[in-house]
Amino acid sequence: MPRPKKTREEIVLMRERILDCANAILQEEGPEGMSSRAIAERLGMAHMSLYTYFVNQRDILQTLSQREWTRNRAQIDLIVANLSPDTVIPVVQRVLQYMTTYAVENPNMYKLAWISPHMGFESHEENLARLQEVAQHFSAVVGFGIDSGVLIRRDPLVAAMTALTMVNSPFFLYYSGKIPSMSICKVIADEMYASALQYLGATDPITH
């Protein structure tokens, strides 16, 4: 007798289990330890059964990354929900702080997304498109601050990309092996954060 078809709810739940497992392996072992066989083994299922839910390993990693970005976007949306001329500066500060905190607390996801996307699922063009999406999202906040007369008048997209580059560059260098320790990276990151705020004109009041 053939097995009954899984319901849509069962498929969605199993996809989430697979993604949660993939994320756990990524956090524990890094991109190098990620494989569809490792996921299947940890879940106690046949390797080929994964492909009932995903096309291939690339599909798993791509979906995982998109889920992570969606969650990050939701967190940033919460930060900017009360955006007004009076809150521009603290909102800009909190967005940049959130991004640097994420880089520290989620090293392997950060590396997979930004340092070694080719190890997971993305081409250079896809990675660049995602970077531009992040910049466009932040540029809307920066543009509002500029139009409100709070931030220094610059091209909003250029200003957003410059600030994001400043706060992320220490982590790019550290996770690429160019900075010898996380402690040094954090000191540099604090300096770059302060410089990014000064560049945008978001230094009053200063919060850390």
C-alpha cells in the first residue's frame, strides 16, 4: 500500500526542522561541516529523503539564508518602526549596533553569507544583489534622516553603503583571517562605528 501523501502543514514543519538542523550544524561546525548527509544523519532520516522537501543542498542553504535575512529584516523593521525626526539618530545607531552584534554572535552564518558565499549557494552576482538589498533598506532610514534635516546631506544610498562598509569591514577582515583576534576586531569595530555615526551626522546623543 502506498504511503499517504504528506499534508502541506507536515511538509512545512519538516522543512523547518531541516532548516533548524542545518543552522545548528552551521553554527557548530561552520560552512565546511555543512552537507546534506550531515543534516540527514542528525535528523535520523535517509539522505535522499531530504530531497522530498528541498531540491538539493544548495536549495537548503539558500532557503536557510533567506529565512535568516527575513528574520533580520523583521528585527530591523522593529527598530525603525518608531522612526520620526526626533528618533532618527537613535534608530540609526541601533540599526548599526544590531548589525555589528549579529556579526559577533553568529560568526558562521555571517561567514557563509558575506565571506564565503561560494561555499554555500551564492554566485558573486547573487551576493552583490543581497548586499544592495541591505543597503537599500538602510538607505530609506538615512534618506528620511536627511530629508528631516537631522543627518548630513549626502546621497542616501551612498551614505548608507559607506556606513555599512565602515561597521562591517573589521568583521570582513577578521573572518578572512586578516585581523589576529576577535578582541582586536571589536576595538576596531567600536572605532569604525563611531566614525560611521560621525560621517552620517548621527553622533548626538552618542550611545554604545
